[in-house]
Amino acid sequence: MLPQDIIWRITERLTELQALCEESIAQLHPKKNQDLISSIEECERLCRTQLNVMNRIAKRY
């Protein structure tokens, strides 16, 4: 497997996880589930950070 393939696979999974976070937040009640929403938003930010890391390394390959 080539580095580009691995980068692509990881990037795809992170993108899917980010979309799942966004969809999950949209389905929750903003007041009743604020603590859960906050946690999911943090996970989504971490996904964005990881995607940024993968995009930077993708430029090398």
C-alpha cells in the first residue's frame, strides 16, 4: 500500500466521523442535551485538527 492510499483512507474516515458528529448534533435538543452537544463539538474540532494534519502530510506525498 502506498502512503497516498493510507492518507486517503484516514482522511476519508475522519471526514465520515466529522459528518457523523455534525448530524448527531443536529438531532439533539439544544437545551436538554447541551453537555452532550458540547462533547460532540469538541470531537468534531479534534477531527478538523486531524484532517488538517493529514492534509499537510498529503502535500509531501
